[in-house]
Amino acid sequence: MAENPQLMGNGIPVAFVGELFVLARDGVEFEIDKIPGAPSGHVKARGTVYLSNIRMVFVASQPVGNFAAFDLPLLYVHGEKFNQPIFFCNNISGFVEPVVPDNQHRALYSTHSFKILFKDGGCGTFIPLFFNLIASVRQYNQAHAAAQHDAAPRVDPLQASQTPVDDMMRHAYVDPNDPTRIFLQQPASESQLRRRAYHPQGHETAY
């Protein structure tokens, strides 16, 4: 499951090996469906979105039942759309495929639909970085699949760690009305823990 990924004590997601955090955006509302144990499977929460070269992670300011965070691998996101409704706040909607444990069947897991609503301030910094990064991740994945003669380009989501993001971050447009925080240096880790797989049995410590 992509629900409740590992977090450090300060709420920042525990990084994977090779993961680079690009930005953090506070004051968003996150909606996600097909969450076990949630009323009608739907969760709505306020909190912070973190974007890295591998994934997007929502971390709730206050847990909603057992739901505290949600992990969206960029290679598994599709159908993303930037919406600018007249009477409501700007938002991103889309779909994300579940991370299926190796010992379970894909048919047991359904595609999630999600929405990120920008409640506080603009989104002129977040939106270009998000769409540029996800396009870059897909382009790299397709090139990698072609080099491997792989007809099914979707691979381990950690493959996205090879996507070059440094130049993208250096030339990012900063919208003064957007409270997004760009990570000019990586957030300090509280330990040497680094995740090596999306499944709990894959957590390892790297020194």
C-alpha cells in the first residue's frame, strides 16, 4: 500500500536511496479514495505535499482515523490535470496505481483517484515544477525501457531516482504568491535510515 509511508519525527518522509526532495507545499487539502477503513473509502485531510524525483507524498497535519500520509510514485501517476474552477480553489486531480506487494496479486488492488487543492496562496511555483518533473520521469522511463527492449515501460518506481532534476530546480520560476518551499539543500535526516524498496520488508539502513 502507498498509505502511511515512513516519516521522520519532523513529518518529512524518510528518503529512499537516491531520492532528492524538490519542494514542500503547505496549506493544501488532499482527497484520496479506496482507503481501507475510511468511511466509503474516501479521505479528505489538510497538510503538506512533498515532491521528490521519485514520488509525491502528502502528510496530514492531523491524522484522519488511521490515515496520516499517502505516497504517490510519479511513475504510477496518470491522468493528471490542473483545474482552475471559477468558484473554487485551483487543484490538481488525477489517478495513481497502487504499489502492490510482491506476494500479492494486482487484481486485489484498485486504482486510486486523488485531488490536491491549493487552499492557501497561489500555485505558480508548484504547478510548473510538478508537470515538468513528471514529464521528465516519464521520458527517462520510456528511454530506459527502449534501451532494455521492454514493451512494458512501467518499472520499479525507484527507477525514477535516475531522472536529472538539478537543472530543473536551478531554473525553477518562483511565484511570490506561492508559499511553496524549494529545497536548495536536502532536509537533514534524523537517522541514517534510507528506504530501498516500497514494501515494508525492504526497509534497510544505509551508512
